[in-house]
Amino acid sequence: MDPLYQQTHKQVHEIQSRMGRLETADKQSVQIVENEIQASIDQIFSRLERLEILSSKEPPNKRQNAKLRVDQLKYDVQHLQTALRNFQHRRHAREQQERQREELLSRIFTTNGTQKKILDIANMLGLSNTVMRLIEKRAFQDKYFMIGGMLLTCVVMFLVVQYLT
């Protein structure tokens, strides 16, 4: 039992050091390191089953101690498994946030393209360049009216707060 226990204990420490490297690994190698860690954890679980069988076959005076050592290893491996799952969850959440951010940025940049398409369609429908310039000028003026209205609202809210307090 002792050589198998020593190997398993050593492998648990190796996994702990790999978990530390997992945090600093680049995006390409993270998946590979995760798979290696998961494979090692699975191997340790199979060794722990064997160790449990061997610990029950120990002499009565050593059996209690052997079972405690195996239980401690099992606890450590379960802790490592949980830490790996938490890391994977955080990584997936980060990747999803990055995808959403990229999608939003692409939407912002496509609004300019959409405006050009609308103008092209209006041109095909026969609207004159003068009418299209008036529409563009109106949109430009509306932006300033909106900004002015927002500023006026902020000033009114500030004055109300000052007056009421």
C-alpha cells in the first residue's frame, strides 16, 4: 500500500503545481493543461479505489491510520476537482463576456453602414440629392437638440435639488 500511496500523494502535489500554472497559461494551452489535470484527477480516483481496498486488508492496528490517509487524499483530490471546475466556469464566463463585447462593438460599427444602405435605398427610390441632404442635416440638427435637451434637463434637476435641500 505504501508505494501506491506515495505515488498518489506525489501526483496530487503535481496537480496542485499544475493548477498554479493554469492561471498563467495562455489561451491556447489552457485547454491542454485542463485536460491533463482532469486525466490525472481521474487516474488518482481510480488509485484511491484501489487504496481503499488495500487499506481494508491492512492489519487491524494499521487499518485506522491507513484509512485516514486515504480519506485525506480523497478530500484533497475532491478539492482539486472543485478548483478545476471553478476555473473552467470562470474561463467560460470570461470567454462569453468577450464574445458579447465583440458582438456589441461590431453592432456599433455597423450602424454607420446601415445609414449608408438607407441612403442608397432612398437614392434608388428616386429621392433627390437635395431631399437626402435635408434629411442628413435634420439628423445632425436633431443630435444637437437632443444634447441641448439633456443638458437643460440636468441643469433643471440640479436647480431643483439645490432649491429643495
